[in-house]
Amino acid sequence: MDADRCLKMLKALSDETRLKIFEMLKGGKLCACKILEGLNITQPTLSHHMKILCDCGLADAERDWKWTHYSINKDALKALTDWLNGENEGKI
């Protein structure tokens, strides 16, 4: 994993709302409607935050008719934690 991608992930998690969303997703896949129930934000605001989490690779979105379900991208999270732990030395 390169440093730019890690930086994007860390920036995404530096926002309080996105960190709360990420915490919610640690319990497993959630519909956007369930995420909204746990936060005091509008649907367009949730879409903005989810776009950032998905674009950096930390979250995956799965469309099911009119609903979108989100989950943590475990491979990307592992790559980030490996990088933070110095396990990708020389790969940047």
C-alpha cells in the first residue's frame, strides 16, 4: 500500500461523523437507513461521508434495489493496519 492511499484513509477517519459511521460498520453490514437512525445527519450528508469512505477504500457499498448497504473493506483495513505497524517497510 502506498503512503498516499494510507493518508486518504487516515484523513477519512479523522472526521468525527465518519469515525462514528466506521464504528457502526464494525458490527457488520448496515443499510444506509440504519446508519441514519444512529446519527443526527441528513441523507445527503450521509451520502457525502459514505462517498469519502468508499473512495478511499475503507468501505464498500452494495446496491439492493433502492437500498444501499455498507460494510468495512477488511482487506483495505488490514493493509492500513499493516502499514501503520511497519509491516510494509520498503513497499511505499
